Amino acid sequence: MPQLKMIRAMCEALDEELRRDERVCLFGQDVGEFGGVFGTSARLQAKHGPRRVFDTPLSEAAILGTAVGAAMSGLRPVAEIMYIDFITVGIDPLVNQAAKLRYMSGGQMTLPMVVFTQCGAGTSEAAQHSQCLEAWFAHVPGLKVVMPATVYDAKGLLKAAIRDDNPVIYIWPKLLYDLKGEVPEEEYVVPLGEAVVRRDGADLTVVATSLMVHRALAAAEALSDEIGIEVIDPRTLVPLDIETILASVRKTGRLLVVHEANTRFGIGAEIIRQVVERAFDQLTCAPVVLGGAGVPMPFTRVLENACMPQEQDIIAAARKMLKC
Amino acid sequence: MPQLKMIRAMCEALDEELRRDERVCLFGQDVGEFGGVFGTSARLQAKHGPRRVFDTPLSEAAILGTAVGAAMSGLRPVAEIMYIDFITVGIDPLVNQAAKLRYMSGGQMTLPMVVFTQCGAGTSEAAQHSQCLEAWFAHVPGLKVVMPATVYDAKGLLKAAIRDDNPVIYIWPKLLYDLKGEVPEEEYVVPLGEAVVRRDGADLTVVATSLMVHRALAAAEALSDEIGIEVIDPRTLVPLDIETILASVRKTGRLLVVHEANTRFGIGAEIIRQVVERAFDQLTCAPVVLGGAGVPMPFTRVLENACMPQEQDIIAAARKMLKC
Amino acid sequence: MIDVPRETLIQFLRTMYLIRGFELKMLMLFQRRALAGDFLGALHSYEGQEAVAAGVGACLRKDDYQFSTHRGHGHAIAKGLDLNKMVAEMFGKETGCSRGRGGSMHLFDVSIGQMGGNGIVGGGLPLALGTAYSALYRNTDQVTVCYFGDGAASQGSFHESLNMAALNKYPIVYVCENNHYAATTHVSKNCPIENIADRAAGYGIPGAVVQGNDVLAVYRAASEAVARARAGQGPTLLECKTYRHRAHCMVIPEHRPEEEREAWLARDPINLFVAKLREENVMTQDDLNRLAAEVEQALVDAVKFADASPFPDPQMLSVDFWAN
Amino acid sequence: MIDVPRETLIQFLRTMYLIRGFELKMLMLFQRRALAGDFLGALHSYEGQEAVAAGVGACLRKDDYQFSTHRGHGHAIAKGLDLNKMVAEMFGKETGCSRGRGGSMHLFDVSIGQMGGNGIVGGGLPLALGTAYSALYRNTDQVTVCYFGDGAASQGSFHESLNMAALNKYPIVYVCENNHYAATTHVSKNCPIENIADRAAGYGIPGAVVQGNDVLAVYRAASEAVARARAGQGPTLLECKTYRHRAHCMVIPEHRPEEEREAWLARDPINLFVAKLREENVMTQDDLNRLAAEVEQALVDAVKFADASPFPDPQMLSVDFWAN
Ligand SMILES: Cc1ncc(C[n+]2csc(CCOP(=O)(O)OP(=O)(O)O)c2C)c(N)n1
Ligand SMILES: Cc1ncc(C[n+]2csc(CCOP(=O)(O)OP(=O)(O)O)c2C)c(N)n1
Ligand SMILES: [Mg+2]
Ligand SMILES: [Mg+2]
């Protein structure tokens, strides 16, 4: 299978969906002529024309509003928000409009739209360019939340998101921008709502999202002689495939959730809520969330690293859990 | 002690703090001349002058930005956002600026500011006027989150919020607008970060926030012959007084969290996360969150009621938990 | 007057009668129900502004899009929303245009291009970009009308939207209904210049101040703006100077200067137009009476229909929530 | 020229030399470190725009407030930020002006009114309202300068801020640096009219187009605007037409037309000003050389200081995070 970088895989997904469905369109800052500051829309304007792929002014509310209105009237827009941090200046059309319009109208419309954005720290860009805000969107009824971790999924989930008839926020991990992975030549989609077991293990279930999937896998590998760690990547938070997680926890009796966002009031807490509600008696010890340190992301590398869960932190947490 | 309505108690808190500290000021839509659409700033402009209490245009980002800049330069602003739902059009100054400025500047400044707003459903105002968004703010490092449930606390917590040197979002429950309660003549504050046990009980701990405190108390009363329910009101979510909750759970072995917001990815999950992490072995059954139904709030009363936890739902949940 | 066909003139009056009658009925019914504790949410009366919706609505095709506001009953009627469905929605019935989920602020009928009201002031402005883009994309000549108030003109979304619409020559007619107040706040506290329409120059698009209580003046200005939009010449900003007869909403007391109110009541759009029709012998007193009676009957029938309709079934709370 | 004191003229040049020297050094060092895998975040060069910061900065008092942007090195230098602290911040050191927590986009020094850069485009605009309000409130005559780009002028915050500032006659000087690009997007895709300054009319405030590469022109326009603000006459919008010499940031490739770049490089603000100084015999070539050498030495010293400084201690990650 060909090896692609994550950004190329996403670009292919956009290209294929633009080709497949005349209603799909793509816009945002610098996505047209330049092809996206991360290159995720490279040459797409040249291929599909400026009617379907275009640059917008620096107006996040207008960008998301355009997507909502377009979805209300028959298109299937993909709107890029360059960093998820910037959605704060235009969040209303997504959370107060798109998420609610179908319900408020008594089901009169579908809102097939994708907000295409990225998240995370590790690039020394400090507090306003490093956030993980998935918990906000997962809490808003009416939005689907997608977080790919691999190149394969980045492509397959993006295609599924574009084909979904509901508003979806698709958040890729910026630190994996360059990650290479195998992508089949033939077309495929990765359905929303299906977690994947990335590694089998009998002793501890680690649910990890986005960038943390890789750190969890590395930790599992490092501990392979010591602890059998099962690593699960939920891939989408809404819908959340809790059954796959439950099946694993019922086997291992132990649950560690790892995510980059602030531990407190984060998505890990919800996974724990659902697991204890349904598998309390199968747990041999207290489930734990390992997340970000809960300060605004510092600029300097040494603090930034301390703020994000590292492989060593996962190893330490896993060892500690195995002691009880 | 005099009986006051909740809105009067908050108005008194604002009045007293304006009198007490020359740096305190208050602004927002319709708060000046008119005295606030809920009457929470009635006559305050007349008393303290338009320099300190004033109307703003319909510009939430500018309102919150004014608060941030004023706090950066020596004032202690209180900025009103009429409904928490409307913060979506101006959230950046709060979450990307106020919450991060102290940290990003290496501790050079304090940001003593209060966002004064209200939340909740029950008034048939539908999906864009009924939300509970506390989970968003609790997840953002650098913000304190206050949710009063009683008239006494509404006043005391507001005063504490104004005296705090950090950005605070203070969210009162709109359905309790008219609630009467006793308020001492003498001055008092309710410190941030201290939960209160509203009712003792040995069988089940119910942690309830905001409006739900009252429904939990009613349910506890209704069940008093059957189940001993301890009702805890955390009063502030950041900081969260987990010790008081833990002490209760260690006694009862059972935890039910009740809040109005969508159950999924809500603040109840975080309370459960912290409790299971520290008191797993003391739990006799799986802790549960009872929250909103997770659809945009419907307009019509019959659906709105079905969307919000009711006394009967709490009773049912409590009974179910006592069976295991 | 002479250049407008008689049927159109009668249509104007009919629409204005309907709106006025609708508002009076709702006010009466809502007050009665509110007293009975059967609260039906906010009620923002359009009384006094009828000429705007009647004049603009008459220029639109059924397949043109319309974004309305919190004060949107008049807009919906003028776009042709079925009265039965509309009253039923106000009452929260399953037969309502939004199946009781939306209520007064969220009147939807996608089949006639009524893309909803909005509870977020300025919330419709970004969405209008999307239907306009979509119309160009699909190569139709559909026009989008976007209503908003004098208060909404202070929102960031006003700027982002007009800017993007101008850049892309989107077929949008922006109708600013300057009724001189945003809730209790006079327009002079929202806008530092005399005419909001003058802001059109900042986007290089035409702007016009219109006598909003003169239905013919509105009709002429809107016809021109709609024609421009349809011909691919881009957006127009119309500012219709008008006045609402009632307080901001049912629960907020009146607060405006008596002389000001009287001056505007003397310029009641219906009275002005009726006088003109009589003067120019377009309609006799008999014609007028017949029209009024016909309208009254339609309203009585609609209230009957709504009263007889069932409330939604709470079991259906989450049904149809997601598309697919 | 004659009317500006010689020391001021030399100050202009010194500031411009410092900025240019700073940018060149940082670019070199960052490129070297990036190659070494020691990535230090984004780097937005101010090269080419020096005349703006130099001219504006010279009009300000130490206690005036300044809000900067992502491209803010020049603003900070012109406001008098200590070079050692500044370079140390760029390197993420504990001795940096933001103690290594902020980095290039977040240069703070409250003691000289440097209220930080901003990672959110347009993010500083609402905050500037607050320091301006605060200055009026405390009855000082402090002025607030708010920098932003041509791209930022499309943000809703631009509109909300200018509108509120105009309404309240806030002492603010808005400096729009129109360098003709927002990232890779030409200003014509952000703004449908020729001059952003013309939007001042929409708020009833003065607006002026300034030759941004002519430090004297900037100084004159800014002096007038600062004087107006200080005298209580309200805000002014200055649009300085200029050009950045480098690509948007270090990691984004150059993309602008070659002829355009050459035309602007021929109008290098330093060359233009040096030519004038020589022409009018304000400085000899020797004077110039001495100044350049002095500036170079200061920069070399600052880099040494920064290099020798320690990184923050990761144990201190959360210390001082909350005030109190
Ligand atoms: C973003 C937002 N802020 C505040 C409100 C509360 N609110 C509802 S209507 C209104 C006044 C709107 O004034 P205007 O735009 O002039 O419309 P009008 O009511 O006069 O028709 C306000 C402040 C809201 N719904 N949304
Ligand atoms: C709200 C927001 N949207 C997008 C970005 C990404 N971004 C950073 S700088 C920039 C261009 C800004 O252009 P302009 O305002 O002209 O400033 P310049 O870079 O030219 O100085 C963009 C799009 C951001 N940081 N914040
Ligand atoms: Mg109005
Ligand atoms: Mg620029």
C-alpha cells in the first residue's frame, strides 16, 4: 500500500469527495489559491474551481455561518478553521445554530456540514494555538465529534464525516501533520461511531484519543514484558462506541483514559462515567484519567512537555494501576 | 432575617461591592438606565453614576473585552451577559484572553473580573435561551465557575466572586429569579470553593447544582421515610470542594449527581471521575449522573419538562440505586 | 401609487392586517395564559413595523430565502407561512410549523424559504451568506433576505457578513429594521452615527434609508434591492426607520418617552396606508371592512385549529434528533 | 522634517535599526534551531514595517497602553521593552519578559504598558476598550494604542470595538497595519473597498490613510491621533499602508508576486529615512555607522544574556497560576 503523510491523506479525502458529490464544497482562510497553510487543500482549487474551493476573509463567524446556510439549502460544505483555538471568535453558528436547527425546526432540515480543524500542542505555539476543545463540542447536543489518530483514519473518517447528514467537527492532531501511514489505493470510509482496538492486552484497558493513541501504543510496547495493555482508540466521541470500551474493560478490569486536553471536566471523565455506570462490578480498581496539566499551554518546550501526557507518564500510571 | 428575592439579593451584592470598592464597576446590555432586564441592577446607575454602571451596545465580545482590559489596568469589572447562551458571540475575550493572560504574561497581572450571567430552562424560551454551559468554562484552565442555588448564596457568592483576583463566571438559575430566601442584615460573603451539605443522610449522596439543588431536596424530603439522602451543593465548580463530597460518599457509599445540563460530557462526569479515583473502594454501587436529555431544549412545555431532570426522576434514580 | 397594481396594494394591506391581528390575538392569549401559569415563553410583538415585512415580502418569490429574528411573526406571515401552523407553533403544538419545538422565535417553513427566526441577536446574518452562496453555486437566481434590528447592527456578525457578502457579490438584501430600541436601549447608545445605512459605504455596496412605516416606500426600495441581487449585482443594505408599538417583549415593562410613542403611533403604518387607499379611491370602506373581517376569520380559525391540536408526545423527545 | 527635533529623528532610526536587527537575528537563530529540531514556535517577522512602530511608539508615554498582535516584535521594541528580556522570551527562558510562558506572540511588560501580543487575530481589539475605559474611569490621560492588520479588519471584533469606542469617546488610537496580506491572502480578498480607513465614517470618527513606510508621516498622523485621544476627543483610525519583507511566518513559503515585492523593497522604510537624513544632513555616514554598531552590540548582548539564562523549572509549571 502507498505510504502517505497525514495531510496528504486528508487532502485526498477532500479531493475524492469533491469529485464524488457535486454538492461538496470547501472554504476557509488560505485554502483556495494557497492550498491551506498545512497543505490539506493543495491544488484542490485548481482541480475543482473557485466556485467549489475558495478563500474567505479572516471572519470565522462568517465562515461557519456560510457553512450552515449552505447546508440548510442543499450543499455539503466543509469549512476550515485553521486552529481549533480560533473557533472562539465564531462559535455561534456552529453551537447555537447548526447543532440546533434540525431540532428547532421540527426536523425540517438536515445539516450536512463539516468543520475541518486541528488541535493540540507540541509546537511551542503557546496558549492560543495549542488547545484541545473537543469536550465543548461533545457536550453540545446535535454535533458529532471526530478525532482521527492515524493516517488511514484521517482519510476514512473525513470521508465519512462529509457523507454524514449531521454537523460534524473533525479535529486532527497538528503534531501528526507529518506522520506517514499506509493508505489503500481503493476507496474506503471509516464509519463514525466505531472504536478500534489498536492493540490487544489482558491486564489494562487504555482508551486514548488523537495524538495520545501513539503515546499509549509506545507505552504499551515498552511495558509489553510486564503488563498486557489493550489500547482502544474511540475515533469519534460523538457517537461514542462505548460497547467496544466496555468489552475490553470487562476483560481487563482496569481502565486508564489518556487525552491531551486538561484532565478536569474533559472527555475522559465522561468515558469513566459511562464505564462505571455499566461495568462497575467488573472493575478491579479505580479508573483513571491522565490528561493535560490544566494550565494555559506554556510556550517554552520544557513546560509544554510537562503540560502534556508523555509516554513515561502513561507507563507510570499503568504500573500504578497494576499495583492495586 | 429579611426575606429577599434572589434578584434582589444579587442586586444588593452588587450595590454593596460598588460601595465598598471604588474599583468595582458594572456594565452590560440594559443594566444602566433600565436596571437590568431581570432587575438585578435596579437603581444602581442612579446610585453610583453612569461612570461606574452603564449600558453597552449589543456587542458581547466588546463587553467582555472591556472587562478584560479594565481588569488588566486596575479595575474590578462585573460584565453582564444577559443569557449564558449569548456568550457564544463573544466568548474569546473570556476563554482565550482573560483565562490565559496571567499565565501567558508570566504572572505579571491579575484579572479580577466577573461575568455575571444566568442559565437554564423552564421558561419555554427554547434552545437558544435555555442552556447550561458551565462545563465549557470549568474545562478552561484559569476560570472560576460559580453556580448559586439559594438566595443566601446568590448574594454571598457574588460578593466573593467580585473580591476574587481571578476571572470568575457567575451563573445564576433563571427559574429561581423569584425565589425568596432569608438574607442577614449584616454583611457576609460565601467563600468560593466550599460546598455545603444541605441535608444529612446516611444512604445516598446526591450532589446537585443550581436549580437541581431544590429538586434534589424535594426528592429527599419525599423519600425521607424510605431513604436517607444527603444533599450536597458544591456552589462552585472551580474550585471544586471534592473533600466534602468524598466525606459524604465515604459515609453513604452511593453517589448520584444531578444537573440540568446534558448528561453527556457534563460536569457530573467529572465529579464521578474524582470520586471514583479517590473513593473507589468505599462505593457500594455504581455512581450515576442524572442530567438533561441531550437534545436542544424544546419550546413546548411538555417536551421541555421531559428534557430536564424532575423531582420524580431523582426519586426513581435514588430508589434504583438503593436496590443494589 | 399609480404604478403599483391594485392587487399588490390590497396584498400589502391584507398582510398588514394579518400581522396586526395576529399580534393582538397572541398578546391577549399569552397574557391570559401567563396569568394561568401556562407560560409560553417570550413574545416579541411586531406591531407597528408591519409595513416593513409587507413591503419586503411582496418582492419575494416563494423560493427566495428569508432569515428572520426574535421579532419575526410579521416576517413569517409576509413570506406566506400558513396561519394554522403558525398559531399552533406559538401554542407549542405538534401541528405547529416547527412541531412545537421552536416556538415564537423559531418559526420555520423550509418549503417557502422561511429559514427560521433566531434567538441570537445577529445570529441570522452569517447564515444568510450560506443560502446566498448556495444559490449562486446552484446557479439559481434565488435571493436571500436577512432581517435584523438596530441593536443587531452592533454585533460583529453584521460586519463580517456584509463584508463577505460584498466581496462575493452575494444576492442578499439586508433589511435593518431600525425601531429605535434594542430592548430598553435607545439606538443612540448602539450606533454613533445617524443612519446605519451609511455603513454600506464601508463595504462598497448601496445603502438606503427608507421610511419604514410607508409600505410603498419599503416596497420600492426592496424591489430595487431584490432586482439587483437577482441580477447578480450583489447585496444592498436597507435601513427601515420604524417603531414598535409595544414594549420589547411581554414580560418587560414599557419604558419609552410618552411623546415619542405618541408621535410614532400617529404614523401607524396601517392608518397611513388606509388613508392613502381611501384618498386615491383604491378601496372603499366596505372593501376595507370585508378584508378586515376575512383576516379576522382566518385568525379565529387558526386559533381554533391550534387549540384543537395535540401537544407533542414526550416519548418523542429525542426521535428524529439526528438525521439518518 | 525641520519641525521634528533631531533627537526624535535619531530615535526613529535607532528604533528601526533595532527592529530590523532583531528580526534578522531571530530569523537566523530560529532557522538554525529549527534545523536542529529545537523548534521555537511561529516567527512572524516585522521586517519592512519598522516605520509604523517607530513612528507610533515615539508618540507614546511609558504609561500609555499598547495592544499588539502576532506580528508584534516591532511594537514591543518601540514601546521600550528591554531587549534582554525580549530575546530571552523568544528563547523560552525564565528571564524572558513573560518568563518563557508567552513566547514570540505574547510579549508582555505591564510596567511599560506593553499589554501583550495576541495569537487571536483581532483578539486585542476588544481588550483595548477596557484599558481606555479604565483610563477615563481613573481620570488619567493615558492613551491606548491598538495595532491590528488588514486581515484583522474583517473580524467582528473590529466593528464591535470601533463602534463602542466611538460611542464612549474612548482614548484609543487604532493602528491598522495594512501590509496587503493576511497570511497568503491578498487584502482585496479581505476588504471590498480601497481603504480600510474609510470605515471610520461608519463610526463617526476620523480615519486617515498613512504612508506606512515613511516614519515621519506615521509620526505626524499618530501624534495628532494621540493628542486627540489625550484631549478627550475620542478614537481615531489610522491605516498605515506597508509591506512585510518576509513570508507570513517562518514555516510558510513565500507566495507573493516578485514585481510587487521588488517595488516595496525599493521603498524600504529604513533606506527611505536614511536617505532623507543624509540629504538633510541630520546624520553623517559616521553617525549612522556608530548607531548601527551600537544597536548591533545591544542585540549581541541580548542574545548572550538569553543564551546564558536558564529555562523554567518544570516543577514550577502550575505555580502562580491563580492569583492570591
Ligand atoms: C447575542 C444576543 N445578545 C442579547 C440578546 C438579548 N436580546 C434579545 S432581543 C434584544 C434587543 C434586540 O434589539 P434589535 O436588534 O434592535 O431588535 P428589536 O428587538 O428592536 O426588534 C436583546 C438585547 C440576544 N437574544 N442575543
Ligand atoms: C481568529 C484567528 N483566525 C486565524 C488566525 C491565523 N492567522 C494568524 S495571522 C493571520 C493573518 C493575519 O493577517 P493580518 O491581520 O493582515 O496581519 P499580518 O499577519 O499581516 O500582520 C492568520 C489568518 C488567527 N491567529 N486567529
Ligand atoms: Mg430595535
Ligand atoms: Mg496583513
